[in-house]
Amino acid sequence: MKKILAVALVVLGLAGCYSKNNEDLYSSGVCDTTVTTYAAVIKPIIDTRCAISGCHNGPVPSGYDLSTYAGLQSVANTGKLKASITWEGPNHMPKDMPKMDECTINQILTSVHRGAQNN
């Protein structure tokens, strides 16, 4: 009985020490923003997390159309894009989803800042 209890305590102790998240487990630790293009990297992220039906895929209902590069750039120029996706502002985006990982945020902001458009 003591042996079973000892094994259970060891297993529980080891399991309690394991608290890595998916980003830590599956990331190479390198966030490459040098080859991040709008068409290949940013647009798919925006299309699945932002420019979805009822959100930012047109002027209604949010007032921000992120379905095009020009729309994304215009929101970025106001500072609202950064405030929203970094959760520094009052409107945390993407709405009703977890915060994007830091690499994705950096890729979006870097790409938009340097005017990557469709490169």
C-alpha cells in the first residue's frame, strides 16, 4: 500500500510541475518577421480571426473592414489595430477568442508597418 501511495505522489508531483503551454511546446522559439507577407501569412490570419461574417468583413456592423489590405492599413494607422490585438486597449480582439500568440501579433504589426501589401 505504501508503494502505491509513493508512486501516486511521485506521478502527481511530476504532473504538477508540467505547465508548458502549446506555444512553448511546439514553437522553435524563433519568430521570423522578415519574410512575412500579407498574401501568404497575414491575410489568412485576418480572414480566419478578424474578417469573418458579422465582424470585420465589411463596414457593418463593426465599421472596420479588414477584408482588404487597405482596410487593415487604415485601422493600423489609427493605432486601434495594435491596441486591439495586443489587448492594450479596451476592445480585445479577436472577439470571443483567445489572444493571439506574440509571434502572430508581431508578424501582423511588422507586415502592416512596413507596407507589405501583396509581396
